[in-house]
Amino acid sequence: MTTTPLRRAAPMLSKVPEVTVWFWIIKILCTTVGESFADYINETLGFGLVPTAVLFTVVFVAVLAVQMRLRAYVPAAYWLTVVVVSVTGTLYTDILTDRLGVPLWISSTVFAVLLAAVFGAWYARERTLSIHSIDTTPRESWYWLAVLVTFALGTATGDWTLQLTGWAPGQSVLLPLTLIALVTGLWRFGANAVLSFWLAYILTRPLGANIGDWLATPAKDHGLGLGTFGTSLVFLGAILACVVYLSLSRADVVEEQAAPTAPVTSEHRQRISLAVLGLAAVATCGVLGWAHSQPHQDALAAEEGAAPTCSGPGTHVAAASAFPAADLRRFRTITQDTLSRVRSGDRSGASARATDLETAWDDAQDRLVAKDCTTWTYVDHEVDAVLTAVRASSPDEQAETGALTTLIGTLG
């Protein structure tokens, strides 16, 4: 996708690359790094969410200052700024969600309204939103502000989708990929080029983040198991290779190429495209609503290390009708043994067997959640009650016996 350049005298050369396939490849790579590298520094290194956000805000200001001082597009400076802004935008959304407890649907709405306001003010001042018109300092300022908000919005909507649907990392790639393909097809048909560009730009954020999660997630959780550090290294290496190539070939420098052939368009085709986009939006809401209504694990909570929770209709049924008999026998044997030790006064033995129950339950988690997430959640609360009672600093045999007996009854 590309937008039609605005032909006018400009005090500096275009500050952004030509929108070619290279643009979209590196954009997705940068988006993936934004997700994986932020997670690596915040979680793996234990730097903390707020300190990480402060650090990257400072780095963003520094690299943006360098980028703004340039008089023409320089691949290394431009794409370094995109990488840093991708991490920064991701962290801002994570702070709202994880530290301030703002629901993702509110974050998504706020960022969508903010982005609309940025575009509205940008257009009111400059009369164009085309990225080929980024040839003055005010326009470049509007551009980077819009980019920052798109990353925050893409993070919020992508995480909200995972929360609503419970889709696995690989599965969650399909929705943004399908929507990007639709936008691309409509652009070729004759949709408004500027609208098509910014829609695709927003959608690449959840696409890249989902790819990053899929690569970093352990194999047992349906990922490829590269980890956040490994994923970051692979994609940073790919970005570096692409930037070196573009620096040498200058294949994405607007001024040195003939203007790309724009798709045939007309007001009629643009109206049709808008109608199709509207239908696609309605269909997307329908798919998300349907997925949310199905029993599922909260994929976002699982990704962040929290215990799975389930959403959707359904009432508790006996675990015996939901889970494999072999698993139930193992849990029942351990629970009954724990109860026997509690009644005999063997405190250390009961505690040790409670740990065995916890280990066995955690090991079977993925398998049981896949069978029946609603029942798994119900039984998980009962297992937690047993662990709390048995490990209490001031043991209450009646509470322990009650929790253990209840769990045995549920297990069948």
C-alpha cells in the first residue's frame, strides 16, 4: 500500500521510506521486538514495569531527537526510532492494565479516541495525512505522535482480543493477518490509500505481537519455545540485516525512484470499500463475541503467569465426567492419603502429600483445561482450599478435613 505524494516545494526531503514490501516486513519485525524485548527486560530481568517504561521513554526522546534533526530519510535512524517507539507504546498500555488496573476495553477505547483526535488535529493543521508529505518538522512531529498512539492502541486491542477469546498464540495470528489481507485487497481495488495505510499500520501491531508470543511461548503451551530473549535476538538480527540492505541499496528511498503506480480508484470504489470495511468490522465483532461466549482459558492471564480462568456458559459437573480416569485416580489417591495423615496427626507427612497434590495438579493443568476449562477452574479452587488449610501456620483439623473431604467428593 502507498499513498499519493503531495507535490509541493518542501524545505527538506521526505523523512519516511517508500511503502514497499520492505516497509511492512521491517514494521512487523519491529512490532515483534517491541513485545518480546519489553517482556524480557520487565519480567525476565526483573527490571520492573514502571522503571522499564521510564528507561524507554528517555531512550525514545533521545533517538527521536536524532531522527528529527536529520534532513532526509536515513534507514538506521528511522527504524531504530520505530523499534524504540514500539517498546515504549507497549509499555504504556501494560502500565494501564497491570499497574493501574484499567480494563482493556477502556484502554482500547481511550487510545482509539486519542488516535482519532491526533489524526483530526494533524489534518486540520496540514490538510493531509499522507506519509509522503512528511517533509516538515511539524508534520514529522504529528507522524511520530500518531505512530506512538497506534502502538499503544494495537497493544490494547491485541491483548483485549486474547482476553476475550482465549486463543493460543499461533491461533491468534490469524485474525489480524486476515484483516490485513482484506485491507490490502481493498487498497488494490481502490480504497482510500491513506485510510488503508493507517489501518494496516495499526493491525501490524497485534500481528507482530502475536507472532512474538507464539515464538517465545514454551512448546507445552503451543509455542515454539524460543523465549523472549531468543525471540528478541532473532528479530533484532533480522531488522539489522534489512536495514543494512536498505542502506546500501536505497531501495526504499522515495526521491530516487519513480513514483509507484497507484491503484485505479474513484469515489464509487472508495464508497464500496468503506462498506466492505464496515461489514468486516461487524463480522470481526461477531467472531470475537462468539469466541467469548465459548468456555475458554484467559490466554492473556496465562501468558502473564496467572492461573487460567474460564469464560462462557456452563455449570459445574462432577470431575469424573470431565477428566481422564487415570488423572482422577492419582489425585484421589494423594488426597485420601493426605486426609489419613491429617487424621493421624502426621503434620509433616500431610504437608508433603499436599505438595505432591499441587505438583500433580499443575503438571496436568494444560491437559485438563483443554478437556473442560470450567470444571478445571472449579476443582482448582478446591485444590487451593486444601493447600491453604494443610499449610496453615495454625492448623485446624476440622478445616483440613472439610476441604479434603469436599475435594474427594468432587473427584468422584
